Amino acid sequence: MVGSGAVGSFYGAHLAQAGAEVTMLCRSDYAVVKRDGITIVSIDPTTAARQTRQFRPYRVIDHIGAYADTADVILVALKVLPEIDTAALIAPAVQAQHTRILLLQNGIDVEKPLAAAFPQHEILSGLAFVCLNRVAAGMIHHLGYGRVTLGRYPTGSSVIAQRLAELFQASAIPAQLSPQIGRDRWQKLIWNAPFNPLSVLGNATTHDILRCADSARLAAEIMAEVITIAQTEGHLFGPELIAKNLEDTRNMAPYRTSMLVDHQSGRPMEIDAILGRPLRIAQEKGLKVPRLATLHALLQLLSHAVTTRR
């Protein structure tokens, strides 16, 4: 497991619960995770009741060169940031022919650099539908959901994807296989593109965004722009998906998005993964997406301002 943040820790714990030998590559959390493991607190949004469990990885390492085994799967749960060269980072562990690479990340086309770097290795792509926050070193708060979608990149499924889905299901994580994981990435972006940026710009939870009529309407308009871009890529989503996303979000507990948590913690935000890449596709296709462009510009301004203050 490359990435010991909220997503990597949560799903690593579930894979271990199902019997997998999970080695965690940690950076800033290394000392804490090595000593104490990872604490995962599941919080019921209705009753505030808490269930705590401890996850002790099979092995904890602080650099990829310390991994001496042969991996069946390298699961990447890192943030998608321009400064992170994932292919170079994991290269020392991509040794055996049978090693597969699974990307459990946000964004469009995140698989392309890995497929180019490791053409002989099976690339899997995954999406996590979960509300999680890393609140301290080795401490994860799970606020709801947990479903994962897995598929072979660029299309289809495979034996290892099926096996991973079975491991997740054995540990109470709903998991499904998708023969069109690229389409599913666009479908998730339809939610991410409005709610992550708007939560940062408004210092708001998902509930706050939808409680305000103007920001709720803006969220719907941003979704429509993403659908327009996706359609030029061959993914024919209908407008009914906007209403479904809004309704599903109203029905979930108020949530501080991962981008908002990153911003409040002074960490880099996934601006390019969530906004930059679809915006470039729109520009290449000659599409006008003014709301996405405005969000991208404002978040870039905010990010530069934070960096300057440091």
C-alpha cells in the first residue's frame, strides 16, 4: 500500500482483515504507524456513536527500497499531485512479471503514466466512494460509505480484480467490477468537480453548499459542464445524473471534503486532478466551460497565496 492517508489506511485495514498481507509505505506517519499501527474510528453520523479498531500492518516501511518481498499488487492511494511521480516512486517494487498496479485515486487519465512506464504489467483502476478524514498521524475518522469500484485499465476485468473485490467484500466493503472504469471515473468527477472546490472556496460542508440556493444551483451547473466534456469523450451521461447526485448528497451526513481538509491542514490540493485535466480536454475540444475555468483559477490563486504565506 503506497500512501498511508485516509484512503490507504482504511482500505489497507479491510484487506488485512480479509487475510491479505498488507505492507504500508508511510512517510510522515512512519514512526507512529510503526509503533502504534493505525487507529480507525467509525462515527455514526446520526447517533455520533464511535467504533474504534486498530490496524497493524504486516510490515511498515519508510521508503520503497525497504520492500524486499515480491508484491502481488501495488496499491497506490496517494493524492494526485503534479509534484508526485508515481511511476518513479514505485519502480523499485515493480519487479516480478505478475505484479499488478492498482490506482485508488481521483481524477481523469491517472492511469496513463503508469501504463506507459510499465507496459508489461497489468494496470487496475479503482474508485472509492467513502467519507474519510485523516485527523492526525495514524488516526483516521470514517464518517460513512466505503464502496469501491474496480476495473482493468483501459477496459475489462481480470482474475486479480475479481480477487480484490472478493477480499473487500469479505471485510464488509461493497465492491463491484466495472468493464468501463474510465466511464466510472468521469461519473465520479461529476460529483467531485463541484463539491470539492466549492467546499474550499466557501469553507463549507456538503450540507452548507446545498442549503444555500445559489451555491446548490452553481453545483448543478458545474456538473452539467462536466457532463458536456464527458460526452465528447464518448460517455453519454444524462441530466438525470445531476438530480441524483444532488439528492444523494442531501441525504448524506454533512461532510468536509478531502480537498477542504487538505486546504485547512496546509497540504497541497488535487486541483489539477479534479479540475485541470478535464479543463484541458474541454479546451482541446473547443468547449466553453466558464464555471470550471473560474473554479480552477480561484483555487490556483488560493493555493499560490497559501504557498507564499509559508
